[in-house]
Amino acid sequence: MIKKFIDKLLGKPSLAKVAKAVKVASAGKSPLGKRVEVQLAEHGIDPSLLDERAVRVVQTLTDAGFEAYIVGGAVRDLLLGMRPKDFDVATNATPEQVKGLFRRAFIIGRRFRIVHVVYGRGREHEVIEVSTFRALLVNEGAEQVAGNEKTSKSELAGKSHVVDAAGRVLRDNVWGPQIEDAARRDFTVNALYYDPQRQLVVDYHGGLADAKKRVLRMIGDPEVRYREDPVRIVRAVRFAAKLGFELEPKTRAPIKSMAELLANVPASRLFDEMIKLLQTGHSLASLDELRKQGLIPGVFPILDAMLDESGQLAEGVRGKFVRQAFEDTDLRVSEGRGVSPSFMLACMLWFEVLERWTRNREAGEPAIPALQLAIDTVFDARIGDISGRGKLATDMREIWMMQPRFERRTGSGVYTLVDQPRYRAGFDFLRLRADAGEIDPALADWWEDFALGSDDEREALLDEARAAEKQQRRTGGKVHQLPRKSSAASALKSDDAEDSEVEASSEAEPKGEGSPAKKRRRRRKPSGAKPVAASDSVS
């Protein structure tokens, strides 16, 4: 009795539950697999690609008497000869035991309790995620609640294995042996364990062979696995696009019919998955894969804002603008530089903001209030509860609200704008608009010259702007005016703009106080030329 009570507190599975899991596994519904140890001569992992801190975590755990391995996507990438972006570790130590072995370690999560072991501080810090081997359990043995994470909080309290009415796992904190932990992972190529001390790969489900064949295959019954966690549908698309893998037919077959289950996933989690999808360095390939699997339009409202009814990027300037933003984001990722979701999202939603802004101004609203109203409307329609709060929304608003300020090139406001911490992000957005043909490139050129110019050069540029303004008042013309109805419609359809270079860095590093850097931006080379790297500054 006491042992059962202690096991329950520690989250250990009962013998009956384990027996049930094994019985189901033997029936072929979610196979446990067979342990195969693969030596260095066969797997060929290059030790120089390893992260020394991840290796240190493994060594600390094994020195304390526990099993520990680098696991999941990191092993997959190592097998493909790629340096992993993140390293995760799996162990038979409980979260509390892991936490006790490291000076800076934090237990996080409710759905899955894991430990973040933190090295370094500030922007240079690194997190090694450590998870405990989990037991393979079936939904029939789980407790069920009618609601979700938010509506059933009181029912979820203190429980270790819970599903909702659709079979989606809300809690999974029952520990077990490594063979069961492997069986409950999603794809075979993500169920690989690497011991860096013995240079040994442990494979239960043929993941090594699938990695060599570049095939993405679900462990167990794909329909059951998608029902347990519908986000696996998005992960399948992301891995296929990122790695250039083909989805195994049985893995692919249920995706379209089960996509409706994504509606039950919390909006914040689905939003995060969309960001990951577009920041793998293969954003355009991800869009192609989503179309291929019948997942757009309809799954991600933000994506729908920039796509036509067939799920393609819009024609003309609108599509060119987003395509250039994605291409430059992919370039930054490929070069190992940082990208910011706020800049990318600002690009994706800009033309919807622009259309609403134009309508608001035509209805008689002053320019700035009209833009603020347009932004609020688009946030409500496309992002919902995730918008309006936090740094992401603030950065997007600043980028957009800066655009009309670029129209005013006289007075002290010019110096104030250039000295703003977010100036570089706003200018990069302006340059992207100019390169896509939405606005006159001369406006972006003027601001580029002003930001990089000497005091004398700046004064000359201001004199030029004042002269142009006087000429405008005399003739009644509009220099670099932001589009109203007729010109806005033209901008959305026109595709005749010159293809000049843009540094669409996802966001720029704030400049230090004082003068901006005296380094001129590089322009897009003609078609067929070798691409030029974007600026290294990013926030």
C-alpha cells in the first residue's frame, strides 16, 4: 500500500498500466520496438558537432548513477552531418533529481514536466532541456476531462495522465524505461538516443535507416498519434520542409482529414508552431508543404492574410513583398544569424493593415489614428488573444507606426526618428517596401543616405527635402505620399518594380547612443548574381 502511494507521488506507472501498454504494443498499435546499439563506424557522428555543455549534462547525470543520452532532433541532425541548433537530454532521473545536480536548473511545464539547465547569462545564455523517460500509456488508461487546459484546470491539478474528450493528451508525467520513452516519441528519426561518452547510438524503431532514406515515419498508428497531439501534423510539415524528407504514405494519409483537430489546440501553442514553421530557414518550402498536405488556407489565419484562395502568395507587389521578406529570413537562418518573429509577422500582415488604413483615411480619419485603428482591427482578426500584449505586438506596432513618419523629412523629427532604438527595424521595412515596388525607392534612398551621412551631408539632404516640399506646395503635387485609394490599389497589383537589394533583416539591433554606423547598406544584386548577406544586427 505504502509503495503504491509513493509510486503515485513519483508518477511511476502501476504494473497493470505497464502490462496494458505492453499488450497494446504487442498488438501492433504502438510497438515498443527492439533496442539496437549502433557503433561509431556505422553512424559516423562527428564529435566536433557536439555541444560541450550538453555533453557535460550527460556526464553529470551518468556520474551520479543515472542513464543519460542526447536525444531527438539533435541526434537526427548529427546523423545528417548538421550542427544542431538545440540539444536535449533524456534520462531516467526524475525532474527533482535532475534539478538537485545542477546549480542553475528549473523545473517547468505542466503538460510535460521537464528541467531547464541554464549555462551563462544574458543574451549569451544556453539552455539544455532535460526530460525524464516517460512510460508508454494508452488513452483508455488515462483520466478524461471534458474541457481543455484552461477550462479544466481544477480537474487537472495533481494528475499525471489526462486526456480530453477527443483523446488529446493534456498531462503526460508518468515515468518509465527508455524502451517505452522511445515508443511514445513521434517520428522514428526523433526516437534516437546518443551516448557521447561511448559514441553509441541507441535505435528502437529503425530511425537510423529512415534518416539515411530521408523518410519521415510515425511510430505507431498515425491516426492515433495525431489524435493524441494534433500539433504533430504541423511538426510533420515542418520536418519535411526543413530536412527535405518525404512523408511515409501511412504517416501522410490521415493528415488532411485530421487537420480539424488543430482547432482544439491552444491558440498560443499553435501560434508558436507557426513561427517555428516559418523560421526553419525554409519558409517558402514550408508553405509548399502545407499546400501539398491540404493545410492552407484555413489552419493559420495569419498565413491566410497573405495568400490567395488557392493558398499561393498573392500576385504583384503584395506577393513580391512577402516573398522577399521570407527569402531574406531564410538567408539569415542559413548563415547562422538571428531572426525576429515580429519583423516577419509585420511583413505578413502589412498589406491587410495598408488596405484598412486606406479605407479609414477615406472615411475621414486623420492618418495616424486611421493607422492605429487599422492595426487594432487586423490584430483582432488575425492574431486574437495573442496580440496587443507583450514585446512581439509592441515591436510590430512600432515598425508600422514608423512608416508615416518617414514621409516627413524636415524639422527636428528627422533626427529624433533616426536616433530611435527601433529605427533600423523600421527602415529595413521601408526599404523592403521600396524594393517590392510599393513606394518610390527615392524615399528609402534618402533615409539611408541621411542615417549614414556626415553632419554636412545630412544638412544638404535636409535642404533638398525642404526645397522639394516648397515645390510640392507650389505645384500641389505629392512627393512620396503614402497611397490612398487609387495608388494603393495600384501598389497591390503592380509588379513592374525594379528588383533592387533589400536587407530585410528580421529586425535590427538597436544602435548605440550617438551617430549611426557609417557603413552603407548593400543593394540586391541582379537576378542570377550571388546573394549578398544582410546586415548582422538583429534584436
